[in-house]
Amino acid sequence: MMEDFETILFQIISYVGSARSSYIEAIEQARFGDFDKADELVKCGKEQFNEGHHAHMGLIQKSAAGELQAENCQMLLMHAEDQLMSAEAFGILAEEFMELYKILKEKSIIGKA
């Protein structure tokens, strides 16, 4: 049971870490004016985030059903949930930055960086 718990935690960390990386790269691509690539990266980030979110929900369901005992993995659980929240925030910021860069480019305030 403990191995299942740890495996799920590492899945969450892996998925949302990939999502966060995609979001950060999307901001960079938008800054350079490649909005198609930025959109693609945000889409990829959302898919990865959703995988992590589903793994987290499965963990919560198993825990509520008494199928998992988490006494020895509290720090890892906190890290996984922190990464989940961080990735969600980066996703929101990526979309906002992309819109800002589009507006700045449309108004000719910035060109290709």
C-alpha cells in the first residue's frame, strides 16, 4: 500500500512539473512572438496538469476509502500538493502573459524580442 501511495505522489510531481515547464516555455515563446507555439505549449501543459490533478483526485478517493495510509509520507504529500498548486498558478499566469504580449504586439509596443 505504501508503495502505491509513493508512486501516486511521484506521478503527481512528475506530471505537474512537466506542466509548469510547458507554461514557462509558453511565456517565453509568446515574448518572442511565436503565439502558435505558445498556445501549443499551454495545451500540452494543461494535459499534463490534468493528469496530475486526476492522480491527486484518485489519491484523495483512495485515502477517503481507507485504502491508503499516509503517516510516513506527509512531507512528500505536501510537496506534491505544493507542486500541483504552483503549476496551476503558472498556467493562469502563462495565459495572462500571452494575452499581454499579443496586445503589446498588436499595438506595436513590442516587436520580436
